[in-house]
Amino acid sequence: MRDLLRSLPALSGTSPGFDPDAAPDDPLDLFAAWLATAVERDVPEPHAATLATADADGRPSARVLVLKDVGPEGLAFATDARSTKAADLAANPRAALTFWWQPVVRQVRFAGAARYLGDDVSAADYLARSPASRAAAAGVRPGEPLGSVDELRAAMTQARARVDDDPGFVLPAWQAWLVVPDVVEFWQGAADRAHVRLVYRRTSQGWSRGLVWP
């Protein structure tokens, strides 16, 4: 396995170039620009991110999900209240989000407080999803033992019928969350390994930023 892993290419994307001196004052503005570049360069699913959480004992957990919104306060995602990530956030409301865009050799990392956005925002998020997505959420029981894939498909079929019969149905367990970052890092990879790392840190006056060694 070691030989296989060492034989695989790394940093094989094409860098768009990055001048950290020209970076904006707000990291969310730079993130919006980098995300737009990822979309323009046909990066597959650029809105996919790894969300890392930890439980009350500090045990970490990470999974990939889809970003739902970006605003002045932070980055939004949604989950089921019965999920591990929701349980982690209820006990330890801190989180990290990481985006990796291989074709442009870029990574963006966010870390900060996580805040539940409330029942109204959660309901609106749920209803904004496709019927298939709403049925998939309504038909599952996150983390519980499952007897077979057939059982899963049957539950989702029943849930789809419920969603179709009642388009206004909202899953009570659905939750919308916001990660409010206090640290944001932009990483631009380079073929010569002179990777550029620009780190923003929240201050009482706004944001400070500076380069750090790779």
C-alpha cells in the first residue's frame, strides 16, 4: 500500500495564480471569488465540503456535505437533528469546514462557532429542496441499525409518497446551521511546493490577515 500511495500523482491540477497582497479585507469575499473560479474551471461539486465536529469528550468526526449558503456572517449547511453531527454540535458548538478543489490546487479552511438558525430557517431550507431530497431525509433514521438496503428503499418510497401527497410537509428533525468563522485559511498549491498560505483571523475591529509558512 505504501508503494501504491507514493506512486500516485499529487498537485496535478493547474493553479490559477494567487497574489495574497491583492486579497480583500473580508475572507468571505475572497472565498466567493475562489468559488466562482472553481465553478468556471469546472471543478466537480465545488460546493462539497468536509465538516468536522467533536463531541463533548473531544472525539472528532468528519463527513462531506453540501454547502447551502454563504453570507456576511458565515457558511450554512443543514442536517437531521438525529445525526451525529447535530449531536456533536449540540454538545460542542464549534466546527470546521474544509473545501478541496483539486483541479485548481486550492484548499480553503474555516473554523469557528456553529449556530442553529432556528425552526423557520430550517423549514425554509427543507422546503427548498427537491422532492427526492426531502423524501430521502424523511425516510431515514440516521445512525440506527438497518436490516437491509431493501428496507431503506421501501422507507424512502413511503416517504416520497408522503412528500408528494403533502408538499408543505416539513421534517420536524430538520435543522439549518451556520458556521461563523473566526479563522479562515486560503491555500494555493504550487508544483514547486512553494505553497501560499494566507490566514485571516477575526479581531474586535474586523479581520487581520497574513502569510504563514507552508
